[in-house]
Amino acid sequence: MKHGTSLPYLTGYPAPLIEQVRQLIAQDKVADLLRNKYPDSHDVRTDKALYDYVLQLKNEYLRNAGQLSKVMFDSKLHVLRNALGTHTTISRVQGLNLKAKKEIRVATLFKDTPPEFLRMIVVHELAHMKQREHDKAFYKLCMHLEPTYGQLEFDLRVYLTYRDAGGARLWGGVDTNL
């Protein structure tokens, strides 16, 4: 594992916290910490299962946020390009009406993560159905949908940093590059 790696996923966090992560990477302790905290991977493997999972969360918390026309895992989303998931609205003219189709795409990386990480990214994308910007209202909504959102986002960023430093996949699947 590369130990001199920069930590782009942790930009904006306090310097002492970043240094603590840097030391954990240098001591090869990140994998054990994450596996102990998140021992299991989820069983959402197909686009249909992901659609059902997202729809269940949406119906529980955001019933009035409009319909989702498509939810899928997307192998073209690359975490190194800052896209773990996307939420898009596509407007199409149908006769005299303008129809909006909403889609959520989740990086295929999330097929082999703990259920908590999948939930965090889905919550993030669902929150964009109500709040476009990453502002205070957006994060407040994320915390409403998932009370441990902040910790999960940080832990996911630590995992991405670990992977970026050359660490192996920790849950399920065959190891491939991010």
C-alpha cells in the first residue's frame, strides 16, 4: 500500500483527524478497523433490487418528491472523478406536456460495500430530489433520512482513501481498480 498518498477524499476535515487517518494507513490498520465496524456486505446486487431498495426509502421519507423512472448501478461512475452517485432530471416533451423523468445512478463500487455505505449514498441521492445544493438544508435532510449520515460519509471517505492508497477491497466481489 502506498503510504505517502495524498488524502483528497478528506479535504475539509480537521487536520488532526486527517493526520490520524494518515497514521492508520501507514500502520496498515484501516482495513481491520473498517471490517470490525462494518462486518457485512449487503445483498443488493441487481438494478431491480437497487430500484426496490431506493423506492422503499423514498416512499418512507420522501413520498412527495416525485416519481423515480430509473435506478441503476452505473459502472461509468468513477469515484476518482468525484461521482459516487448521480441524480438527474430529464425533461421531455410529450405532446403538449413537459414530462420530467428522475433517475438515480449509483457507482458499481457500492455493490460490494456494507449496507450502511449503500444506504448513505442512496440517502445522499434521494436528498437531491428535494435539495439541489450541498448546503445546510441538504445535510439536515440527509441526517433526517439517516441519523448517522455524517459518520457514514466520513467512514466511506476513509475507505476510499484506503483504496486509493492501494488497499484491497474489503467486502465481497473480485478486486478491481476503482
